[in-house]
Amino acid sequence: MDLSPSSCLGRYLEIEGLLHEFYHYFNYCAAVCIPNLLRLSQGNPVTACCKDRYYQVYDLDHPSFDLLRDQRETLYGAPKDQKAASGVSLCEYHTRTGCTLLSHKSPVCLSFMCRPAIDALRTQYGIYTYDYLGFNYALEWILTGDMAEKDWLDFRESIDEMLRRVKTARA
């Protein structure tokens, strides 16, 4: 089944929404990582995991990636137009308060989870299925249309299951 770049982006954004909801409930970055880094930096801005223009380095040369980038820039402005640089990250979308992108993130940025966060998923929630590189590739395949329908549905369900586990444990 050949999907248009627009259809691929629609699927990608649906998964992005689920992942944002998952990250919201998991809350490792905001509740554990960033406060620890801020204490160590004596309140100065911290970069945590965003140390480069990863979207520029890793995004593929593909029409769906072009559409993602175009929509990102329509919503949030082009990288060159960003004013609030953090001083700690090369990424133009990273400010003193973190990433300004609420959607349309690059697959490499959207999928990233550091080793301590992955360990917390395992120990606190019994989630062993999160694999940073696997998620990154899956997101790329969704965006390029290289992921089969069944695999897309399975991937979506696996994120739903992780979200259910985290929500249930926090309730």
C-alpha cells in the first residue's frame, strides 16, 4: 500500500500525540532529570539530552520529512528565526525552558529516551519494550511509508499499552 507524504505525516503525528501523552504521564525528564541537572548547574540553563541540531543531522531526504519540516516551520518558525537560544544547546528550538516544539518533532528527537529513563520504565512500570533506536527507526518508517499497515497498528498498540501501564501505576 503506497501512502502519500501527507498520509504518512498524518500517521506520524498520531503516534507523536500518543508519545507526548506517554511522556507526560511518565514525566521522567521534567520530574527527575531536569531538576537534578539544574541543582548541579546552580540554576543555570541545562541542555539535558539536546546537545545538537539532531533534526538537521538525522532527518532523511524524503518528501514526508520535507512536509514535516515545512509544517514545523509554519507552526514554530524556521530555525534561523528562533530568538530565545538557550546557550547550552546548538538546537535553535531549544530554549532556557527546553524544547519549544509541541508537535512536528524529528523522529530522532521524539524517540529519544536516555538510559536512566529506560531503566526507570523497566523498574517502575515493568515496561521492557522501549528501545530508543527501534522507536527512532519505526518513526522514520512511518514517515517514509515503509512500515506495513499491520506493523503500524502493532506499534500504535504497543504505545497505547505503555501509556495504560504508566497511567494505571500513577492512579
